[in-house]
Amino acid sequence: METKILKVVRQGEAFSVQSSKQESGVIQKCNIVLKELGSKFENEYVCAMLGNLAACRFYEGDIVIAILRFSTHEYQGQVFQEILATDIVKIN
């Protein structure tokens, strides 16, 4: 996991997804785009926020501290990168 100071680019709406780890069988998920501070060419990350964090709203330009977990998974012979935001705190 990595802790980074980032700027919010945009955030989508929360939606329900299947989860075998939840008693109800579903969990809330929301995607957020975060960018490193600096020029317009800095790294950007498309991250998933799950559960209670998915209900939090962040807005374009918000500066946040985010803990990101990077992982990969294989599906039908292809490998995909996943970035999960495990915690995000607004600092401005």
C-alpha cells in the first residue's frame, strides 16, 4: 500500500456490486480519479472505493490524502491492474 497526497479529478456515482465477503451479498462501489500534484502531465489513478467509503463525496480540485492498494487479477486469460482506495481524507 502507498499513501499519497493527490488532487481529485472526478468521482462517479456509487452502485451495488456482488460481494461474497458481505452477509447481504452486495457492497457499494464508487470509482474516483485521483492525480498527483504538479503539472498537467502527472500520474493519474482510477481507483475503486468500497463500502462506507463509496458513500463519501469528493469534488474536483479537492486535495486528499489517500491510501492506495495496488493489485492485479487474471480474468479469461487477461491480466488487469486494480487500484483500491482503502482510505481517503480531504485536507483542504
